[in-house]
Amino acid sequence: MTVIAYRGGRLACDSAWNDDHLLVNSMTKIARLSWGALYGAAGDSDDRDLIELLTKLGSRIPSHAELKAIERDINALLITPSFDVYNIQTGTNEAYAFQVHMPFIAIGSGRELAMGAMAAGAGAEEAARIVCGLHGQCRPPIHILKLDDET
């Protein structure tokens, strides 16, 4: 299960990779795309098609048809270098990309806990840590990417 939280140019995620509710491995679920955007995904663990599409398009947001063509169910956050935030959903049942006009957002099974933590003033990293302490299927370590940090 997953928690990915964004606030103020920072994207944070837990590290648990579960298969049928068993902790299988530890991994990062966030990345910096080649054009500088931050990306984090929940859902199907094979999100290579979406990463390839977003890399190819650069700053252009994918169309409904482009997202629907990706058959895996993926929910992702895309934060552009200009701090625009998009929630992206792929799959045959749902496919959309919409801009988020809130100061924070979270996705994954830990979304509600993270949103509550950030509504109470937590940053993305702190929200992910709180979720890991309360959600049985989210685990540390917490991975963090900063939009204004090129490392």
C-alpha cells in the first residue's frame, strides 16, 4: 500500500511494497523526470508506460486518450517545475489529468490520514511519517524530493 504526499514543493512517500497485504520489498515510489518535474505513483507497481509518456510529452499534460491507452490502474501526482500540480489516473475504466488547486494533496491508501495531517499543518514528509505510524501497510523509510533541488 502507499502514501504519497505533496506540499510546498516537497514530495514524500513511504517505502512499503505489498503483495496481497504481505510486505514484499522496500522501494521508492517517487522520481524526478528528465524535464525536472516530480512524479509519484500509487496503484499498479509497473508504471513504466506512464513515466515514458510523461517524459516524452515534457510539460504538456497527457490527453484523455493517451491516458486511457495505458491499461494499468495508476494514480499519480505530477508536479511541474513551475509548481503546477496534477492528479493523473490511468486505466481502461478511468483516465484523467486534472490540475490541483489546493496547497497540498495525497494519494494512495494512506491518503486520508496524510490529508488530515497536512490540514493540521504538517508538511509532506511529516504527513508521510504520521501515516507510517498509523497505517498498517505503509512503512518507513520516507523518501523525499524537493522541486527546487536538482539532486
